Amino acid sequence: MFQRLPDADDAARRTGIRFTLDGLPAQGFAGDTVAAALLALGRDTCRQTAISGSPRGPYCMMGVCFDCLVVIDGVGNRQGCLVRLREGMVVETQAGKREVGR
Amino acid sequence: MVETYDVAVLGGGLVGTAIGLGLAGQGLRTAILDEGDVAHRASRGNFALVWVQSKGMGMPRYSSWTRESVRLWPDYAASLREESGIDVSLHQPGGFTLALSEGELERRAANMARLNAQPGFEHLDYEVWDRSQLRQVFPEIGPEVAGAIFCRLDGHVNSLRLFRAQHVVFARRGGAYLPNFQVQEISRLPGGGFRILSGERCIEAGQVVLAAGIGNARLAPMVGLDAPVRPLRGQALVTEKVAPFLSHPIVTLRQTDEGGVMMGDSQEEAGFDEATGLGILGAMADRAARMFPKLGQVNIVRTWSALRVMTKDGFPIYQHSEAAPGAFLTTCHSGVTLAAAHALAVAPMIAGEGLTDALDAFHPRRFHVPAAS
């Protein structure tokens, strides 16, 4: 659904960042937030809600809507739009409620 | 043409709607007159415990009255569900008071013993648990937790859903909810009954029940009642929704049916100021994280304060006016715990022969120490 802008997609000018998404290898670019990287990869849902379990994806991209929640490096309910993608990051879908201590 | 009702309940919070739905259930044409969303509404800020264990020091009858309500609660929750379709998530698995040191545990155990030793106190079963016992129920407790008081009568509900369910049931039973009706004057009609004024609006009712929380202090003298109540601020925090990890409510800490963890129970004299502050909130969060260290990693998503409706001795007032028969007063700070008793016991008394001896201990004459003493 989302595409990178042509000049932003010039991989030669940008550094690739490797991370894992739900256990599988994935790639974004330096400067991406986690939420932007997921959208660019075509992942428009990143969590299921805490009560009804309905799917949600990044929406406001500015830290307000809390719909981009993901598990990052083992910590649940992180706002993907506020966390910059880093090499080797482990990103997982937030399946419903966060667990205490995780 | 003035609207007329059999009974007007002043106040549309948890107390007023519980009594209102009980009166409507007795076949009375009932109106609830509600100040509206500007009201200091304790019903939207409370901690949602259905609680017995620590109550009644100084008034044994308050403990037995509370226990009557707790016994009525399962039937009450079932009837709310049946009539409104709303599940108020009543859980009564027993509740705990956690102690963060051996000294605190001893003090709390001594308080429970003193409570039970009062003359006329209906024996209350409770247990003092040591740390190893407690770890069977809460494996995640922090190193400072020394033990707990456990009482198997205690529980909790979803109090916002309770508030909603009571309004829905009241309406389904034919009750009239009149919002934005801030009562300015209650006067007695020559032939019996009352006229109630709010600006240009006016209704008449055969009986009137004051259930206006802190507002009762202003309204009570209009009909020969006595409501010396004041606001007592409580602050609370709630976390993001997390997977279930607290199987039982703790008096200062509970996990809601939807997953949020609430922390609360502060008490401050702050007048009508509904502010929150990091001092109290931080202390409550710190105690919670010492009880359950993993909570320290969880995000707080909201904080708020609400004003308890407090008498000088902390106990409810139920009064039938002698000067203006047909005028009743009901006020308390446990609108959740006592909701079942208000709907199923107090409302039938008001609809019937008036308050019985069972409520005598709650008459405000207890505040009137003779001048000579």
C-alpha cells in the first residue's frame, strides 16, 4: 500500500538496516522508524487490540494514537513510530495485551 | 402542568441510581434528578472494590451491613446482567492487604484482632498469611513483602460498567432520568409531598430521597435532615492493559477485568480541589512496584482524583426526616460495595414502611454529643 518516494528509495544513498520481524529477516533503511519500516514492507497491521483482538496498524505516526504498538527487543507495547530502527533489532507483532515483565 | 412522581431521587451517581432502580422495581413512578456532568462525581473515580475486611472499627454495625451487601451482590449482578445485558464483572475470590515489612504485618494483624474484639461485632473470618503462603497465590511478590491479611468475602467489579448498568436498568424499569437538574429548593406541599425547583423547572413528588453525595450537605437542611459530609480526596493511577497476572484484588492494587492495573487508596483533606500530584501518585506507584517489582516496567496511562463523600466518623448516614416525613437521606463513601444493599434492602424500606431498626445505627444523631459532655 505504501511506497517509498523515488529519491528516498535510492538504496545506494541510504544504509540498509537488517532486523527480524516475527522471527524472519527483514530490511529497512537508516532513518526509518520501526513503524515506517513496517509500512514500507507492506505490513499495515502490527498488533491486535487488547480487548477485542481486532487488527491495528500505524496511523498517526507521531506518538499520539498508540495504534503502532509492537514488541521491540522483548519489551511489549512500544510505540513503533517513536523508535528508530536499529541493526539487529527484534520486532514482533503485539498480540493483544502486553505481559507484565515483557 | 407540573410533572409528578411517586418519588424523586436527588443524585444520579451510584447511590442514587441503585436506590432509583430499586424504587422503580417496587412499582413506584420514580425520577432521578441529576446535577449533570459538572457534578463532583465520585462514581466515575472510585476504586471498584466490593470490600469488607478493614471496615467497621468504631461501628460494628457497619461491618455487618457491608457483609449483607456483599452477600446480596451475586444476585444483584445477575439481575443487572439480565435486565441490562451488561456484565459488571463481579469477582469475589477473596482479597488481600499486603504488608511491606514484618512490623506492618503485625500492625495490620493487630488491627484485625481489635476490629473483631469490639463488643457486638459479628465475627469476621480472616487469615494472616506469611510470605511463603502468599507466594502460592502471588509468585511475583517483591522481597520486602512480609505477608498479608486475607478475607475471603472480598472482591471487586468493573464500577464504570456498574454505573452504566444501573442507569440502563433504571430506564428499563420505567424510571425518568432528568439530567442538568441542579436542585435549588425543596419545599413541602400542604397536602403532603414535595415540590423541587431548579431554575425554571419544577417537579412534584410524594417522597424525596437525597442521594447527592457531597451535595447532600446543602440539600439536607431543606427537609429537616442532617448531612455533615465533606470531600476527602483520593488519587488513583491505572496502567496500560496487561495480560492477567493478579488473581485477587489487593486493597491498594487491583487488575481490572480488561487488564489495566489500578493503584489507589490515598486520602487527603483538599476541599473541592480535584487535582492530582506526583507526590501521592509516586508514593502509591512505588508501593505497588515494591509489592510486584515487574509492575515497575509497565506504563501508567492515566491518573485522576475523585472526592469521597465522608462523614466525621467515616460511616454512612441513612435517615428518615421527622420534620418532613417522606424525605430520606442516604449517603456513604462505598457506593460500589453497598450498591446491592441500596437497591435490594434500602429501596424496599423507602417504598414500604420507612427505614427499619436495621439502619438505626446510621442515624446522624450519633454526631450530636450533648453540650454538657
